[in-house]
Amino acid sequence: MSKYIANENRYEKMKYNKVGNSGLKLPAVSLGFWHNFGDNDKYSTMEEMCFTAFDNGITHFDLANNYGPAGGSAEKNFGRIFKEHFKPYRDEMIISTKAGYLMWAGPYGDGGSRKYLTASLNQSLERMGLDYVDIFYHHRMTPETPLEETMCALDQIVKSGKALYAGLSNYDGPTLEKATAILSELKTPFIINQNRYNILDRTIENNGLKATSTKLEKGIICFSPLAQGLLTDRYLNNIPEDSRIKKDGRFLKEKNVTENREALLKLNDIAAARNQTLAEMALAWILKDSDITSVLVGASRPSQILANIKALENTTFTKAELDAIDKLTVRG
Ligand SMILES: NC(=O)c1ccc[n+]([C@@H]2O[C@H](COP(=O)([O-])OP(=O)(O)OC[C@H]3O[C@@H](n4cnc5c(N)ncnc54)[C@H](OP(=O)(O)O)[C@@H]3O)[C@@H](O)[C@H]2O)c1
């Protein structure tokens, strides 16, 4: 039997934001399982991170079929943690997963077909030991699949009870608009977009996603809000041995530090003048915006989760601060 008993004060400090015009609320800070929950990671650290998150009001855990490595292992590890400790708290948790990237060989393990989405969610539920997920996302736009097919698959999945809400990830504004028209007609509870957004990556400001999502009254949860660790004190002086770059290096590379170091040092000075760490300021910068539902952080240790929640203490910026940040980071 689990020794874990959730902190009874867990809802006192976290802020909960409405997801667009839906009835659901998400914590302003959510926890993602993309890294550090795979087969090469330490199970006890994964457990501790889940405890720390939930004890501090982080009710939302975000997964995907392919998180690991190996693909599927983050869901499997989460399933074990859930079974051992979190079952009594299921109704206090929002668990999401996704399908859209390559998961298994052959024509049915990738993309946006009804075949792939339906089979993948069944596999995810099996790995996590869940009857349903709270949010099921199509993970990326797949122009080779008719949009209507993907949206009808999401609709069917929600109506089958295997997911409570539908989400779209990595869509752009025009495709979101078309997808929403189909989902509205079907009365599918599609409520949220998940996209990369941080001080260094303004794509959603430029591809119409942010404005369209706001216009359509959908939520936005921002992934990689710390640019995978660049927007923290992790790489200000060197590249630590226990960092994502040294331990993994598939997605974040030394050259990303070199290219951004000058801006990161100056951003760190702006943060210090606000009495914040760079990580706190980076998260606060996203959360200043009422269009945004939640920042979806990753972590390699519990202390990072606690540090990130501190961002909520000051999410107000002066125009001078915002201009200074833009001057360092908006290109072209
Ligand atoms: N939908 C999609 O396509 C998609 C894509 C990517 C991610 N996501 C989701 O978004 C989640 C977060 O993405 P991400 O991991 O890239 O987010 P992130 O928050 O930008 O980066 C997390 C990394 O930053 C470092 N870090 C975090 N807090 C820190 C702190 N307070 N001080 C110093 N370093 C800190 C850690 O790096 P070290 O490991 O070096 O300690 C951590 O692993 C994923 O887990 C996933 O759920 C979704």
C-alpha cells in the first residue's frame, strides 16, 4: 500500500485558470512527462516529482504515446506511479495524452487517421491503467489526412467515453479555424491548444494560433516554456553534466546555448532587477497574458517544480521590461 498521502493544503497557493470558455480549469503550472520519465530515468525521482507537483496544486499531468525513451515508457512509468499512489486521487487529476507522431511501424502507427488515433489511445489507456484520459490531443497537423477524418475520430473518441475533452497540438491559426468548424458542428468538447511558446519562440504570435484560439475562446497550454532549460540558470555559465543537453541531446544542443548565450545573460539581468530568477521571469512572461491557460513545464528534479511555481508570485511586467525583453529576443 502507498505511503503517499497528499498534502492537505495542496490547493492553497496554486492558481486555476478556465480553459477557454469551457467549464474546465487547469493549474497555471502543469507538469509534462516528455523527458525524465523514460526507461533510463530513476523511478524514485519520477515518484518524488509527481508527489511534489500534486502536493503543490499541480493537478495536470501531460503525457503522449511516444514519450520515453523508449516510446510508451513514460506512460508505463506513470501508470505504475498512478497505480501505486494516485488511484485515490483520480477525480482530482487531469491526465492528458496524445497521438500524431510515429509510434509503431507500418502505415497505422503515425499521422492522423481514425485507425491510428483510436488504436493509439487504446494502447495508452492500457499502459497507464486508466479507463479514460481527461484530454486527448491530436499531436500535430497531418495534411496528408483529411481534417474531417481526424476531427471525426476525436469526436468519436470523446463520445465513446475514452477521453473527456479533445485537444489539438502544434496546429496553426488557419487549420485551427477549419478544425473548430468541424468540431463545433459535431458538438465535440474541443477545448484546448497545446503549442510551444516562450520568450525565445514567438511562432504562435506569427502563425495565427494565438489570435485564432483567443477569438474562438479556446484555451492555450504552452509547452517548453523554459525553452527546454535555456531560460533558466542552467546554462548561464557552462553546460552541466546532469543537464538535458549532456544527458539527452536529441532536441536541445550545445549550439542552442552558444547562439543564445548573450541574450540569456541579459534576460537574466532583467529578471534579477525584478527579483526573479530567469526561470521565474520566463514563466511569468507567458502567464501575464490572459489568453494563456497554463505553462507546461518539464523537470528533472522536484526542486525545479517548486522553483517554477514561484513564478506565480509576480506576473506583472512594466512596458519598459517587455520592450527590453522583445529587443533581445524578437528577430526579423
Ligand atoms: N505537444 C508537443 O508537441 C510537445 C512538445 C514538447 C513538449 N511538450 C510537453 O511540454 C512539457 C514540457 O516541455 P519541456 O520539458 O521542453 O519544458 P521546459 O519547462 O521548457 O524545460 C524543462 C527543462 O528545463 C530545466 N528546468 C526546469 N525547471 C527548471 C528550474 N526551475 N531551474 C533550472 N532548470 C529548470 C530542466 O532541465 P534539466 O533536465 O537539464 O534539469 C527541465 O528538464 C513536456 O514534458 C511535454 O509534456 C509537448
